[in-house]
Amino acid sequence: MNLVSGINHVAVVTADLDRFIDFYTHIFDMSIVFQETTPNFCHAILRAGSTSLLHAAELPDNVYSSALPEIFQRGHLDHIALSVLTVSSFEVIRHRLLERNVSDGEIADIGPMRCLWFSDPDGMQVEVCLITDATLQGFHQPQPSEAA
């Protein structure tokens, strides 16, 4: 039996909270759950799913406010992956990312999932995943896929 039900939230440092909120609310239709300005920083929590949250804190002078580009060289947390439930949602997000010119739009087939990568406004690499086989069997190296 699994004792946890999923990831509650991912905390991210950003150089510009307004830009971060604009990007994630417009691309993914995430809603703002909470936002405040404290004497030390501004932060906000965005709803990424029924029980998943993205918590961004604006720290423009922080060394980590801009992400490092190389996979597995980015530090303790390398990237985040967002789940979508339907092919149509996947395609809407893909279209929005292409419009903002933050993704090449390539879809990778990794067996039970189709994945799409993008760079957010702070340069963080983020993956969008659509599960195509609920058994999650047959993972393999990424292969190009024409459709989600």
C-alpha cells in the first residue's frame, strides 16, 4: 500500500512573480489559491490539480532565480512534470507553448506516456505528461511521436 497520494506542492524560486503567475495561469489555466507580499519576499500558490500546488517565491537576487539549462546538472531538483488528463488538454497546452515560443512542440513517446518539454520564463525546464496507458507498463527511451 502506498502511504502517500501524490505530490502536494513544488516550491520554486523566481526572479519575477507577476511574470511567473502570468505564464502559468495563461498556459495551464492554473488558478491563484494564495498570494501575499511579506517584508522579505512575495509569493503565491497556484492550483496545478485537485491536490497539487505550485508555490512560487520571488527572490530576484537569489542565485537560483534563473534555472540552469543542462539536464541533471540543475541541482537537487532537476525539473518538474505536469500531468494532463486528456489529449485535447495536451494539445491546447502544446499550442499555447508554441505561441509563446517556449517549446519546440516535439512530442516524445516513452511507452505509457507522451511528453512535451518547455522552458518557463525563469528558464526552468518543465515537462507536460499525458498518460496513455494507465498500467504504466513498457517505459522505453524517448522516441518521436506525431500525436499525443
